Amino acid sequence: MNLNREIDNFLDIFTEAWSAMDFDTFDNTISWAAYDPLIANTWTKRILQMIDDCQKAGLQSQEIAKLFPTASQLRGMKGFDLWLAGYANVSRREKEKIFAFYFSLLRNYCLEDLYCKSKNIIHTPEETDNITTKLKLATPTIARTLGRTTNACYHLGHAMYSDMHPSIVYDNYGPYRADEKHGEDHILVIKEFNNIKCPELWSETTELSCDSIRIFYIYKDIKMTVDSASHAVYIGDLINNLQYYGLEIDGLKSAPHKLIPIVKELEEIAVAMFQKFQALNFEERKEKYFHMKAYAYRDLHKKLNQDWRPAAEILQEARGKKLYTFDWPPDIDEQRKLIRNTMDPRTDFKI
């Protein structure tokens, strides 16, 4: 690995994606830039120990990567952990160790476009070929039902895991070529929604109807791009250009009409959980957010026979502290410079 080249490639792509976000939207919810620096030392210590523990346990990179909720969440944690390490009392070598760990996971998990400059590809051609042979003819009505479902799941992800970690629930995979079976200008898109139930954080979710929804789409004359934060952008008519679809609920094939009561349930609980989070006092909000953040590593810590929850020292580091504050520069080029420098493991820059 050419470390400097890989770091520059990562920074080029992440800087562009992160600077495209509207930071003002985080003011009334959660911002990693305000909360994460409060736990910089203890969290970074935890991550470095986790990396060592993975090595001692003999875990392979692809196995570790698949223990994260989604590919986009894995990419996101790389960005967040490098940002946070910039505030910690750690060496450049330790920050580069964090970079190399995540690089290895993504290199062994993603089949192309490692940092998702324009596409999110983790399924092999054999897997996508198998998917495309089992789909059903779509209609505009079905397309609308699937669209409402994805919106409900997106809202749920943001309500359950904050605006920083909604990819614990959802990811957008594709575009995959589907022209060999379906003809020119056809693509396959896969949307996955997992961890819909999360009783460890929200007891209200225990009785929800399902824990996962997986939707497959064959589109004609649609252009799709995905960035490193799983923001999917489409050009074209998603209702009338949906040709075929597939649906799985909790791993079992299902029909679109079965989504109707589920969607209503998810829409209602997303509102309820957002309101519940907003009603927390400041110290409670901090603690809840750090649990959301730690939940992304739940399955990996379970594999290591460790408690996934943030240790007492992490919560103690943040207790009594005010949010970390600074003003985002209004100029987009200055924003890009700030983001790039903060995530660069080779520098000692911090805001």
C-alpha cells in the first residue's frame, strides 16, 4: 500500500461528499463536530485497542467489515474516527494505524470504488445475476409503495441513530449493470434496511413487525450515483421507469401490500422516537448519542466477546462538558480545506 496516495484518495472523495452537506441542519439534532471531540481521548483509545484485539483474535479484514451494519456505515466510521483522533492525544503513527485498519476492511469488502465516489458496489456479478432472475414485473403503484417504504425507513434511521449514524439502518447499493439480462440502459439497485429493532437503545422497537427489509429494483433509463455517506441521487422517472422489483422482509420473499401496515408503524415510531430524543436533557442526549455511535460496532465487539456499549470512562470524559463549538466557514473552499485537514492522519490540525 502506498500510504500517502491512499490517504490523498480518501481525502479527495470524503472532502467532496462531506462539504456537500448542509451543516445548519444539524443545529437542532446532533453534529459529530460538536459531540465527538468531547470523548476524543477515551474513544480513540478504545478504537486502537479494538484494532489490536482484532489482530490478536486472528480476524480477517473481510470478516470484520461484514460485522459493520452497512458498507456506508463502515466508511462513515472511518471518517468519524479519523476526525476524532485529530483531537486526541495520540501520535501520527497511531492515526495512520486507524486509517490503515479501515482501508484494509474496505479494500477487502468493496469490489470497486472503495470510498464510494459515485457507486456502492459490494455484490459480485454472480450475486447480482442470481437476484435479477427472481424479480417480478413492477407497476407505478408498486413503485410508490416501495418509495414510501424507503422514506419511512430513512426517517427511522435518523430518529433511532441520529443524523450522524442513520446508515446503521439503511444503505443504497449500486448501480449494477443489468443490461445482459434486461437489455440496454437497465440497472440494478439494492436498498437494505436493517437494525429496525434496537431494544438496546429503544425499548419501543421490541414489538415492531420486522427487523429488516430488502428491496431490489431494475430501472430503465435511470442514472444513479451514491456518495460516501450513502446519499443516492437519481436522474429519471423512478415511478414509471421501474421495470422489475423484488422484496424481502426478514429474509423472506414478500408482497408489496404487506408493507402498508409496516410502513404506517415505522412512520409513527420514527416520530415518537425523535420527540423522545429531543425531550432528553443535555447530559442524557450526550449519553444517548454516544451509545448510538457505539452501536455501529456492536457485532464486532460481540465477536470479540466484549461489551459494545461505551465504557464508563468514555461517558465520564464527556460528562459536564459543553459542546465543542466553532463556526463553519461560509466559503465552500474553506470548508473543504477544514474537513480535509481535520481528517488527514498525517497532520496535527484541529479546529
